Amino acid sequence: MDDVEVRIGGIYKVIEANLVYQSYDEFAINAGHADIISNKDITRENFTKTQDRIVRVLYIGRHFRKTTEIIAIVETIDGIDDLKFMIDINGLEIASSSFVQEYLSNKKLNEMIPDYCIDELFIDAIVLKNPMDIQYINTTLLTDDHYKRVLCKDGGLLGLIPEERRTLELCKIATLEEPYAETFVPERFKSLVNS
């Protein structure tokens, strides 16, 4: 991959709208995203509306005829309008990198982080710097694996996880790291946590 390492689930900015594809139907079908073809979000007339948009990568693969060309299937997440399209990865740049650098250089958080900034890179930064900052991320963007990494650093943060998302496994990890975390274990798991 050329200048930028593109990862599934990563947040990027479209920097080259002329690298957006309006066809490659076979690629979209093979990738399991045939809805791109039926929706026709991007046409020859409107492909420039993808320029500078913030997108999340859904799929990455090589073009079936050109093994050197790597294409990403992306969808916009910046709230302007919903678009889903294919783009050569060279048309993307990491959107959250400046936010991550700012965060790592001692930016203090006290409000929710915009969803478009949240990707694995930013979550890695939170786990490294201050796991308590997980509270400033929209919980729908967090997986059990994210929570496991946070709880391994500070089990007491179980209290920041929505109760309906607290699984037996997460409760066990939390109480092993920090016995005080038992305070936040849901009643249904209390007898199972120490067994």
C-alpha cells in the first residue's frame, strides 16, 4: 500500500475525488457491497461531491484485473448526506491523525469526541495515555475487545461501561485487575465473577 496504510474500520478523508470509481460492478459484488451498484450514489456528474468528505472504510481489496490497484469501499460519516462508493486507496488520507497527535501531546478531554475521529489508532492512544477517556467515545463505536483492553489497564473503569454491555468476561477481567471493580458488577454476575 502506497502512502497511507488503510485499515477496515479506519476513518479517512477523501483527498482525490478523481480516484473515485463509478463502475467496477464485479468488484463491488465480489466484496459483498452490491448496493453500491443499485444505489448509484456516485455518477460521472457528481463524483466531485466526494472531495474532502470524511469516510469509514468498509472493505479493502485488489482490483480483479489489476493486481497493483487497491480499492476501498467506503461510506461517508460526516453527516452531510450518506454516500457509499469505491475509491483507490491513494485518494485517502487519515482523518484522525492530527486529533490523535493533539491528544497524545496532553490534550485534556472533557466532552464527547466526534465520531469521525474514532478509529483503532485513536482507541490505541486512549488505552496508552488515559483509559478513563473511553467515557468520551460514543458507546456504539466500542466493541467488547476495546473494553477488554481498557479494563486490563484499569479494572475500576467497569463503572464507565453501560450496564447492558457488561458481560461476565468483562466483569472477570475488571475484578482481576482491580478488586474494587466488583462494586460495578451487575447482580446477575456477582456469584459467577469469583468462581
